[in-house]
Amino acid sequence: MSENGTSQNNENNDLLDALNSIDTVKVGDVVKGEVLAIDDDQQAIVGIADTGVEGVVPKKELSTKPVDDIKSVIKVGDVMDLVVISRIGTDKEGGSYLLSQRRLEARKVWDDIQKEFEAGHTLTAPVTQVVKGGLVVDAGVRGFVPASMASDHFVEDLAQFKGQTLEFKIVEIEPSENRLILSHRAIVEKQRAAQKEEIMAKLTAGDIVEGKVARLTNFGAFVDLGGVDGLVHVSEIAFERVEKPSDVLKVGQDVKVKVLSVDPDRDRISLSIKQTLPEPWDGIEEKAPQGSVLDGTVKRLTSFGAFVEVFPGVEGLVHISQISHQHIATPADVLKVGQEIKVKVLDVRPDDHRLALSIKALEEKPQSADDSSENHSSNNSNNNRNRNNNGGNRRRNNRNSAETSTANAPEESTGFSLGDLIGDSLKKDMEDNENN
């Protein structure tokens, strides 16, 4: 065969080899590519090993992490493992292939995550975005945390999680659909369960501990004791009456609490703030001695009198007979809840937590018509006999009236006995009759 014939055969063989090599490159294949050049569009031109064809790696397909300048990551001569994404152009156009190193890395990440999922392991990753409905996590691949799985309680503003690196449980994984669902709530609940068990085993009724206000409700405040919440009922917040916990407490506030009870079976811890505070009745004889005049606030009105707060947590009773020199049908006729008044202390009983108070003792007694005129002296003598004759009836009527005014005042609810409430009234009537 002539040399020309031999040369022609070699060229034909090379062409066949090149065509055959093109057929061997298929979408999804993992190939090795050598960087031949980096163009102005930030793309790497690579030669696919053992094929004689070229491929293109765009900057965004270079890594799972953001790349600002492709030349800072690769250079001419570097050899990379790449996955074939698609064919570009046709044979007549000198077709090449779109290649990706990023997707090859992601494939390996998916494989690793799948293994962790099957083994029941967790993963740790940073939160990169807050989107509608949840959080985006960079786990090497895109992971999503639904808002309901971000914490063990409702979180109004998810932005607080952005930038944090958290531990997650793998809830669902589907590499073919690039779906990875994660839960931080499951991690928090597991941690809290362990902390709760440990803390509840240590706590006993009577302990004084420190905590932080975690949540406020209409019925009380939940205090975090370091992994387990206890409830301070609204009645245990302060000695004075508290309408709403938010009036005196705020979320995040550090508080000292006393453990009232621990119920592991029901996962309940009852706490008290007020029982860590000084008892308001301590030293009451010095703060409110008999005969002293105090400023007070009307807290409650009943049919038999008014309860007036003179110190935080200290209320005294102004009996209806001590409200005014004038006859009144009910305390509400002259007083209203929240009214600021001055009262005089008539009696102090520290052991019983009782204060007897008076408003009328601070007011000048109106002068009666009989006392203001000497012209009626003879009439007064005649009237004395009538008073003596009717004294028994009046005492009975006064007794009935006093009993009626205290009919709704059981001793255990007011702190004052029936005798305490009506005694002064009867005593005064008896003194009047003796004088007459």
C-alpha cells in the first residue's frame, strides 16, 4: 500500500475513534476533565479525558458554595471530577457538553445525608435564609425547616434564627426531587425532656430557685428553670391583687421563685413569687398603729363595708357603720372601687391579719337640731321618757339591721367575725340608752 493510502487510513481511523468517543459520553456520566482555559464569561473550558471532546463548566456549577471569581478556585491544568449534565449543540456545530462539579459534590452530600438518615443520626448546619413558611438551611444541599418545626413553641419572628448553626433531625429526604425536610423542634423537645427529667428529680417543695419568665398568660406566668417550665399562678405573683401577669412581669425577666409542688406524673411544677417576698403584714403594728391615719385605696365593696388597701398586700375593713355619720343603704352609695381615701386605724390584729378602719372618724360629726337650740330643752325631757319606753324596740331593730348588713359576710371570707362587724354598732346603742 502506498504511503498516501496509509495516511488516509490513519485519518479515517482517528475520525472514527473521535466519533466513537462522542457516543461514549452520556448524560449522568462522571468524567475527568482538565482545565484548558477560562473564558471571559467565567466559564472553564475542559478536555474530557480519553474522549478527545471538550466540555464547559459555568461558574455556578463549580461548587456548592458561592464563587465570586472562578480564577480564585481553579486554574489551567487542574483536573476535576465532573458529571455530564447535557449535550451542547450538534456534531456539525462542534458540539460539546455541559459539565458540573457542584452537582457531583451534591450527589455525594445526598448520599452522606441518606446514610445519616438511615442510621437515625442528626446533622448540624447554618440557617441561611428566612422565607415564607420556614427556614432555609445549608446542609451541603438546600434543606428546609417548616415554621412549625423551628422550635417547640410558636415563634412569631423567625428572623432570630438567621445565621445560627443548629442541630436538626432529618424528617424527610428525596434526592431525586432535591427535597430535604429538617426539624429543630425535635432536637429541642428531646433536650428539654432530658433536662426536665433531671431537674424534676432534684426539685422539692420549699426550694427557692431562680428562673426566667418564658411566657405570660391570663392565668399566670411560665418560668423557665433551666430546661423545664413551672407555672406561677396569677394569685402567687404578688401579695397585692394582680389583674394581669403582664401588668407586673415581662418575658425574659429574671425572677426568684419558691417551689410549691412537683408532680412528675403530670409534668407540672407549681411555683410562687410572692412567697419569696417579705410578708406584708410583718411589722404592721409599727406601720399602722391604732389611731394612725393612713392613705388607702378602695379595693372591694360589699353589703357590709369596704375593703381598703393601705399597704401592698394589706387590706383593712371599713364597716358600713364607719363610712359616714349619715345613714347609707350600701357602701356603694358613697364609695367606688379604686377611690383614694384617708382612713383611721381603729384596731390592729397582726396574728389574724385584720385591720379595722374608719372614714367617719376623720370627719366632723354634724350637729343635731336638738343640740343646737336650748329652746327645746323641755321637749327633750318629755322625749326621754319615750326613748326609755321604746329602747327595747330600738335595740331589737338595730340588731336586726346589723345582722342584715352582714348577712353576706362569712367570717372565713372577710377575716372578721360577725361580732367584729356588728359589735361597735350595738355597743354605741347601749351607751346612748344608758346616757338617756
